[in-house]
Amino acid sequence: MTSLAQRTSGLVQRRTEAIRSAAADKERESGDEEDEARRGEEDEDDKGDSKETRLTLMEEVLLLGLKDRERRDSFSTSTFTCRPPTRQRGELTALPLFPVCSQGYTSFWNDCISSGLRGCMLVELALRGRLQLEACGVRRKSLLSRKVICKSDAPTGDVLLDEALKHIKDTQPPESVQSWIELLSGETWNPLKLHYQLRNVRERLAKNLVEKGVLTTEKQNFLLFDMTTHPLTNSTIKQRLVKKVQESVLEKWVNDPHRMDKRVLALILLAHSSDVLENAFAPLQDDQYDLAMKRVHTLLELEPEKESTKPSANELMWAVVAAFTK
């Protein structure tokens, strides 16, 4: 009887040890996966730039949109005339109120960049593994009807991103991509949702770029009022950014969006949605410019619903693209 009890006790102990060992292995594998994902995110962030000059998608789009210093031969101090910001060739345009050829601020006429920057925030959080779309379900919901889900609430180290992430995490029921772009931009008729608006986004992004040594801060007189501007102080970083955009649709064109770097693809599509992409192509020769814009239009004509179903596609990124191209 004693030996039977001992054998039973030994069997229970071995079974308990096996269960504990399996649980420990599972926990270890889960931890390894998280570490690998974290290392992958860090490697992606570090790729191409040093830690001091690493830029978010929002900062890159804003940097493309900021006006650079114009040559003196294209600026008249008496009538504030300058070459048109577009590539159309023609007569000089007189602007009696604003010296548009000044530097360090975005175009007064660009009404797309505000919503574009909010779209950049959602994509940036998705690329960092913080956000994802809800499952499409058996009935295959469209990208714009699926809700945005908080995948991880770990801090990103960026105040704007963390503020947007907190809004999305705390909101129940969840909202769609289109709704979040509107709510974060303050474009809502619901007074109970006005607190979602992220204020002074361009100014806060510009200050981030000042801290990173890319821009500086100045006061500029516009005849009727003074305005704080942020002129470029490190031209190397912007030149590298412009070159990256140009090469992605010229020398390094792969004719397949899923073979492109996700961050570069998102930058091109969101820069176009923010109406600043043409600034990167302005220095190109006419034949290069035409080829670059032709390839950009190739990307814009893709169907987000179809592209989001392909392997390794980021569904939330394509949902943002669908929100701007619908």
C-alpha cells in the first residue's frame, strides 16, 4: 500500500513538473517573440538615420511642406513677387500681402496637410505595432468600416503619438480610420467629441525638428502681422529625405508596392494626400519629373481593399490611404 502511494505521488510530481516546464517554455517563447518584435521596430527606426535625426512620418511630411529659402533673382522686395509654387511655367504672380518666397512655414493655401498629418499619426502607430484594425470577420467588412483597435499602449517616446494613442485606447466603442482622422483634426459637429482634437500639431512638430537640430526658430514680418517661422538649419537631412523620395520612384523603383519599404511607401502616399509631394520632385528635370509622377499615380490607382489582403500588408496603412482616396 505504501509503495502504491509512493508511485502515485511520484507520478503526480512528474506530471506537475511537466506542466510547469511547458508553461515556462510557452512564457519564454512569448517573451522571445516580444523581444524580436521590439528589436525589429528599433532596427526599422534606426535604418538610414542616426538616433539624433530619426524622423517620424509626420515630421517628414511637414519637412517636405516647409518652404525653403528662394534665390534672390526670383524674389522682388518691392512687390513681393515670386515664382509660382507649382511646376507650371508662366508669368510671375504678384502677392501684395505675403512674401510667399520666405522660408520656414507651410503654404497658406494648403488645406490638406492638417488631415494628412493625422493620417501620418495613425500609420506611424500602426508601423510601431501600437494599432491595428479589427478582424474583417466572415462578412469581409471594408477597410473604412472596420474599427481601430489598440494593440499595445506602450509609450512611443513621442508626445503627439502618445496623446493620439491614449485617445484611441480610451474610446469605447472604437471608431473607424476615417472618424479618427476627422476627430483628431477637430472636424466634427459633435461638441462632445471636440476634446479629441490635437491642437497646434504643425507648431509642435516644428519644435520637435528644432530639438533635433533640423530647424531653427525665427520671427518673420508679414507686413500686417508677425509670425513665428522655422527655417531650415540642417539642409543635409532634408536633402537626404528628398533624395529618398525621388529614388524610390526613379532609380530604386520596384513596380510592386509590397516590395517597397513600408515607411517609404506610406511617406509617398501621405505626402501626396498632404499636397507636399511635388516639393520633393521640384528639382527634377522635366523627363524625370514626368516619370516620377507617372509612377506615383500608379501607386495611387491601386485598390486598397485588394492590397490590404496580400501577405505582409499593413491593413491600417491601406485603410488610411482609402480614407484619402475614396
